[in-house]
Amino acid sequence: MERKESYDSQSYTLRKNILNAQGTDKVKSEKVQNFLVLGGNGFIASKLIDIIVQNSYIGKILDRANPEDHIARSDVEYVYADFGSGLALPEALSDIDYVVHAISISIPSTSNEYPLDDIRGNLINTVQLLNIMNSLSIKRILFCPQAAQYMGTQRKFLSKKINQ
């Protein structure tokens, strides 16, 4: 697939309307920077979306969960999909300049017990993402590997007591 350098009129109109609603004067003939935030409904990623939108950039979120009412936004586009399916990634990456990768399936308490799940869910899916980004000539990614450490869990972080 070849990366499109121009917006179709419908996409440009959507972006222009979002920028106008934000009260910005950045609506010009120049290209507005577009961000895709993977796992954008999470705590860290949602704060990054705030910064992206405040700086008059266009934000798009790919997440498998619908945003909760307290974080649902009307100024970003949502793509509801599982990162591991791979089917939604090429479409979600369309017209994107920067990717923020804040998805992790790791849970510290189980990562040692099920390392293959971590490899399948994190490493293999990320390599797939990078391959698609490469095919679309997307050169910038911010990787937030610590994202899963902030999600709550009822399990203890260490199953064995470590003697010192």
C-alpha cells in the first residue's frame, strides 16, 4: 500500500470542523499532524490525547473498550478493535503521522507464569504494527511499555516471597 499524501475532501472537512470547534487558527492549506493513540482510553494515553488535542493536532484512538462516560470525547475519532486482530490497523493508520503505542496485555502478577501470552500479545502484535507502519511510511512512534503497570489487579505482584 502506498501512503496517501493528500486528504480527501470529507476527511479534510472533518478535521477542519474539529479544529474550528477548538477555536484554533491552524486551519490552513498546510497539513495538520495526525496522531493515532493505541490504547487511548487508558490513563496515560488519555492524558496524551489531552495534550494532542490542546495543541491543535488531530487525535484518533484505537482501543478495544468503549470509553467510559467520564472520558468519552467528541473531539477525537474512535476505532474500536482488538490490537491483536490486525484487521483494523491498516485502516486506523490511514493518514496518520505519529503513533503512540500505549497497549500492553502484561499483568505483572501473571507475566512470569504465562510468558508466551505476553510474547503473543505484546511483541508479535507490536512487530505487526511496525510492519504496517513501515509499509505506510509512518516513521514516528512513541512506545509506552510501562502502561500496563498502572492498571489495577486483584492479584499480588509476586507469587513467591523473595528472601534476602
